[in-house]
Amino acid sequence: MGRPAAIAAATRLIQGLHASGVTSLLPVGDEQCLPRPLAGTVEPLGSPTELSPDVELMVVLGGDGSILRGTEWVLQADLPLLGVNLGHVGFLAEAESSEIDSIVTRIVDRSYAVEQRSTIEVTLRDCASGEVVWSSYAVNEVSVEKAARERMVEVLVEVDGRPLSRWACDGVLMATPTGSTAYAFSAGGPVIWPNVDALLVVPLSAHALFSRPLVLGPTSHVVVQLIERSQTEGVVWCDGRRSAELRAGLQIEVQQGAHRLLLARLSEAPFTDRLVNKFGLRVEGWRGAAEDRNSDEDRESIQGREVGFDDATSDEGPNGSPRVSDMGIR
């Protein structure tokens, strides 16, 4: 946490939470970036395997890369994660750093929704012995890439126990709907709405007639084998953070993960609006806004003709304001 913007946002966030009686935990060493009096109010976060059971929410300040790092703490513990964007697009982020005061209030009041996102379970296995060589997970995507830039990697892809195709290519991506707006998006894959339970397979620059992106079912099991005659070895990357070598005689197995990523949401905006806002898509000329405005005018006209209810049965509070029910916290 060395960026001035991150330090400023973290300082305001921790100050606001501390004033409301909420204790903050930081990765060891990050407290040194805070003002000295404030640094004494935080506790060490510890490693992902040593997360305190008292923690109920993780807040990540940064871009999507920082948020993906934060998933290493929350996935196993099934904790919600709230992303505050300090990067560029920040597709996984829910709020901007300019909204810190509002974020503090929502955290203290626990007034946030939780959205579930599918993950990927990754296993690297020896084909001959069946021994597991390496395993990991991914929130966005698993990529099988060539190790040598000047060569193509040759792989055989299997889906649900049946061979699908053999590709000489730069690599193959297996992505979640969340990851469909990340690496897979740049590789020409489709955007998949987060509430669609699916697994995406995208070949990278494959030298083949059949090399289209594939959308598979949530229970599909994908295996990628490196062909013996491949011109180069491969590298397996999970979210661009964790990697392992893929050599001839090894295969990478991918399926939907047992744990779901829990994202804290402060807004009820649909995914379509998020897509438009994050990518700056042009929507001028859409007639829906005019239709919504006409509908509002119709409702006002109808309400103006309605007979008012007696004050004793009115749902209005003082000065004609509507009564708002208290939101339960616990």
C-alpha cells in the first residue's frame, strides 16, 4: 500500500470505521504507511490460512489486480469482499475512492447485498501416474500459454471425457462469467452475464478452421493436454498470479470450483448498466428513457385524481414525508 491515493483512501476509511467502533485489520507492514496514531488502532491481518473468525468483510482498495489478490483471503472463509476502485476500469470494484464516507456508513450499518460469483478449480496432473502435481483456483481465468514467444504450443482439448479438438496456438483460456470481461474479452470471447452459470473456453490465435470461443455448462470438465510433438512447453497461469509449468506428459484439469466468490454490492444497478459505465458504451438514442418519463407522468396524473386517505390510515409521516421502515442489522 505505497501509492499516495491508496494511503489517503485507506486513512479515511480506517478513521471512519474506528470512529464507529469497527476494528480494521491490515496486511503486516501496511500499517507503517498510516499516520502513527491511526496505525496503533489496526491489527495484523495474517496469512490467508490464518484469517480471524471475527472478520466479517474484506475491503480492497485498488484495481482488479488488487481485488484478485484479496480473494486469496476470502474464498476459503466464504467472506464477502468489497472492492473500492483506485485503478482504471476496475470491473470487479463496487465503489470509487471518492465515496469513502458513504462506504463507511454502509459497512457500519451492514447495508450491503452479497452477490455470488463462480470460480474455477485447477489441477495439474501426471497423465501416466494420475498423481496431482499442482493445484490452484481462479476467479477470472486459467490460461495455458506457450513458454517460448517464437513458437506455438500444440494442445489437445477434452470436454466431459471426450476429445474436442487439437490446436496449434498461442494458448487456451478457461474463464468464468466474471472473467469474460477480462483476458477472454481481449481474446475475442463473448461477455457472459454474471448470473449465467457457465464455463468459457477461448483458444488464443489457434491455427485451425474450428477455433471459436465455446460456452460450456457449469458441470463441464475440461482437460488440456500438451502434445508430445509440441514445439514448446507451456505455462499455466491462474488470474495472472499463480503459475506452474506444463510439460509433455502432464495435463491441466479445469472445472467449476466448490467455493463461490462473495462480492459485497452497494448498488442495485443491473449488469447492463455496469457494462455501459465501465466501457463507456454509447447509448444515445435509446427510447427507454422517454418511455420511462412518460410512465412517470402517467403515474403522477393518476395519483392526482385519487381521493386522499384519512390521516389515521395514511402511511405519511411528519410534513407529508413517507415513513421508512427501520432496517434490521442483526
